[in-house]
Amino acid sequence: MKRKGAYENQEAVNRGPWSAEEDQILINYVHLHGEGKWGQISRRTGLKRGGKSCRLRWLNYLKPDIKRGNISSDEEDLIIRLHSLLGNRWSLIAGRLPGRTDNEIKNYWNTYLRKKVEEKHNDNNNNIPVELRMESPNAFGIAIDPAKSSEAVMCTEVMMATEAVNDSVNAKSLISTNYNENPFASVPADHPEGLGRQFDLTELLMPQEDCDFNGYACVEIPPHFGEHSCRVNDAMCETWYDDWKNEDYFPLDYDMDFPLF
DNA sequence: AAGAGAGACAACCGCTGTAGA
DNA sequence: GTCTACAGCGGTTGTCTCTCT
């Protein structure tokens, strides 16, 4: 195996499961020196572990605020929603689940949730028009299945209206640049209000008091929910996020209602 | 009871981004 | 501008446990 070969040159470093003694050394080190400086641990403590291994062990297992035990149905629902928007950006998803680690969520998704989402998708997919099914190309000729996709880029962009809605010159410019450069945007270029401005969803999920988007956003929805499905008039703040995570997916005929600035 | 297969999860690897010299 | 060390991320693998036959 490839990996065994990689181990051979590093016999001085312990590998595999951590012992209780090693854990205690790492805990003591972090209590004394704080997190970080992982590369110095072996030198300072004699612990025969690489810095990366120490960091991973601390962050994924030893850190006091880590929540152990089963993932609740609420958390599960949130993971599914976040994954539909963010793709496999586990650290971002984990950031929205206090006490859960990216590794834990990634494992949970790969071993359980992905199958669940796929099954649900297969059930739902039988009830929607062929042209809107996930395996069909979207308006940009790209077929995307959120349950399987590792394309994090797929849902990291959001669109929002700008004053360009009333400016045909800028509007054409936006269409020819933003949409072409971002084929994953779900608002079709010929949509009457589909003139937008992009920003990263990461920013959207972060509370920002001084955001320059005036607190309004339109979040992309996976293609199978309909290309006109958009979330509008939601403030880009914690309140927005709390509302969003507690709601179901938006109906296909949800009204477009971009604010004008 | 024993072996095979599946599931769960801890741990590792390679890569990228960033800060500091 | 370049180099180096470090931190962080996502994909992948290894191993243990559980379930089924």
C-alpha cells in the first residue's frame, strides 16, 4: 500500500491510535501553552507525534467543548441544508454546529447522510418534471446532484439585485460577466430580475454589521427545486440565518422580490 | 461459533494559503 | 519577490465493531 511506504521513513513518529498517556501529554501541553505551535510539541514534551497529528487529535477529540454522542435530527437537518448550499466545505458546515468537528460531520455525511439524501432525492425526483431533475442539465447545461457533488463551488455563490436592474448598460455587463463566469448561479440570465451581484456565501453566513449589500440576498437553490426558486428580502445577519435554517426549502413559485437600492 | 461484509470513525496524506524572515 | 514554517482543509485509508449468514 502507498501509505505504508510513506510511514517507513518516519519510524521515529508514533502512528495509529493515541494512547491515554499521549492524550494526557497533549492536554497538559495545551493547558500550559495554549493551542497552536503544534510543531513544537514533540520537542517540548517528548511526545512522538507530528504537529499535524497533535493538532488533529486536539481539535477532533480532546478539545473540551467538543460534543460527543449522536447527532440530533435538528443537527442532521442543518447539515443537509448547509451541504446543499456549501458542498463539501466541512469546516464551514462544522462552524455552524457548535461542538461538532469537520471530521465528524464529514464522516457522518459519507457513511450515513449522503445515502439518506440520495434516497430522498430519488423519491422526490420521480414526482417532478424531467427537465428539472437533478441529473438533467440546468439552464447552463450543467448537471448537478447535490447529494453526490463534491463541487463546493456549486452553491457558494449567491445573487442579489443591484441598482443595475434599472441600468441596461450595467445589466448587460453583469449578465455577460457574472453569469458566464459563474455558471453555477441559478438565476437564469434572461430572468427579468435576474440581474445580480455575486458574493461568497461564506460572507452571507457570517453576521456582518457593516455589510455593503444592504442586508438583502438571494440564495441559490439546487436546480431540482426549480430554477426560479430564490430566497429574497432576508437580512444578511444572524436573524436571517436562524430563520433560514428553521424553514423548509422554498416553494417553486416563490415570488421574486428584489429590493431596489 | 466463526467468517464475511458493512458501518463507523479516528487518523493520515497531500495540497493550499498565509505570515514572517 | 522568494523561501520556509506552520495551520487548516478535504479526500482517503485503516482499523475496530457490529450484524448477518
